[in-house]
Amino acid sequence: MDSRIPGVCLLGLFLFGSLLWGRVWTTVEGSQTEGELLSIEGGRVTLLIDGREYIFPLARFTASDRAYLLKWKEEERCGVCRKSLGDKKMQAGEQVFHPACFSCLVCDRPFFDRQSIRRDEWGGMVHSEHFRQAHSCGSCGRLFSSPRARPQQLFPDGRVSCLSCLQDAVTDVSTLDAVSKRVRRGMSELGLPAPTGGLTMRLVNQNILNKEVERVHGRGSLRGLTLTTFRTITGGPAAGTTFSHEVWVLSGLPVVECVSILAHEFGHVWLNENYIEMSPPAVEGFCNLLSMHLLNKETSKLADILRKNLAMSDDLVYGRGFREMNKQLDKLGWPGLIRDLSTRRVPLNRRGR
């Protein structure tokens, strides 16, 4: 079975597309790719490559490409199709649109003055009264019309996915294994080794995951779960503690989100094997630091959204914990933070004392 990871773009690398449109872009290192320019915000350039959006720093491109980009940015462009605007245009807030583009994705009718609009981060817009006829992708937040959705976009457990996230969905163990190897490489950069105990990964739907979370007295509707079993033998040549881990991951997540979830769960595995005992916010905050570390290697717009979600979460455990642990990371760096956590070891035979 093919175990390649679809739709993955590592930081510093370009995918070579087979697009029939777009411009060929060249990095300062000489790599080339073909893609459609979508936007330039500050020093960040968004390209559509093989149907997926990727974000690159402006400084990555050659001088001639940078000149083209800056000239492109000077022109007034439609907020939906990104093409140059003529004399006829509509305005909503700070953005302007072609009249034909300024329409509801549910009813296809244009928006008029004083009409209430709901919109996403991808340029999708619906009349407020049609919002219930639209779905919001559970991963990226992209709006799409409910009546026009394909059956595979509506998961049996109640989740929904846009077509872009669906085509990158991790639905088989071989792809999950390829994602896990990538996460392992990212963690090894920080000095976090692979677990000594056996590790099994399972792809499950939301209903099964929720039931297991409830069984182990967890909280929330999670996208990943780690179950660690300790076995201690006293006396004899086999004395010591062994570990076995089960990592459950929500099936159907796009690759970039799956990377983030696995990084978080592998953080739990490392904490468990090292007997590190901390408060729930500190534990989840550390695991979210690992998610952010892996997401920082991504250049897709989805990765950008997931990074913002991590940083801005108002959850008292996951959000607050991440921000507190991030302060520690800024102060100590990864080597110092790992050393500090290693001083919090509480072996099984001493817990509860």
C-alpha cells in the first residue's frame, strides 16, 4: 500500500506541481515550482499549488520574482478571485470585489448594501440567513454549501470536511505511520528519543474516541488520546518497569492537522515514560509546544490557522497551559526546558505519598 504523505510541503522546500496555469516561481536557492499567486500580506506570500494553499516568506524568492510580487500587490484586486479590478466593484469592509464574485456560496445571489454576511478566512461568504445551509470545515473552517456537499464530506460521526482537507485526509494506518515518522524526526531534533515501550496507533471515529475519553475520565471532544500501561517487575533478572502505549487519532484529519495531533500525543508518551508529574495545564501545555514545533515547519495556510488556534485558545487547560509553558520555553530554550522537566520525575512507587 502506498504510504506517501499527500499534500506535504516542508519548510524550505517547494513542491513541483503539474499545473496547467500559474507562474513558475524561483527561490533564492534555485528551486522552482508552478503556482497561482493568491495574496501578499506583509512579508508573506500565499500560493495555490496543486489545489492547496501554501505560505512562503517574500524573502525566499529571487529579486525578479520579488519585483513582480510587489508590483502585483500595488494593484487593487478582488477579495475572492484575486484578479485585478476594473471600474465596477463592490466593497465590504476593507476588501473590494468584482460584482460577480461578491455572491453567496449557498444561493449564488449577490450581496447588497446593508445585508448581513458571514465569512471565513478563505474568502467564502454567505448571507447570514443562509448560514444554516452552509457547513464549516472541522479542520480549516472553510465554508461550503450543505446542499452541494459530496457524501464523503459528511462523516458518519457528524463531522464535516471541505474538499481541500478531505483530499489530504489520513484514513489508513500506512499513511498514519508515515506521518508518525515525520513527527519523530521533529521531536528528535529537540533531543526527545523514541519511546522504549511498544506503541500502537489506531485511527478511530469521533464517537469511539469520545467514549474512550469518558471511560478514562478525560475531558472534552478530543482529536487524539494516549493510553499508557505500566508493568513493574520486582526481583530477578527481569526487574524493572516496561511500558506499552496506545495512541488513538481521529480518522479523516488532513495531514498537517494529524502531524499536530501526533506530536501532542507523542509528548504524552515521553512524559509517561519519564514519570514526569505536573499539573494538567503544564502537561497539556508542554504537549502543545510540541504541536507548535511541528506546525512551525509547515508553510500551508491550514498550518497558519492551527498555529493561531493553539496560541489563542481560551481553554483553561490547553490554552493557558500552552502560554505558560511557552514562557518557560522562551526563558530556557528546548534543552533547558527538557532538563527542567526531567527534574520532576516521580516514580510509580512514590506517587501518592
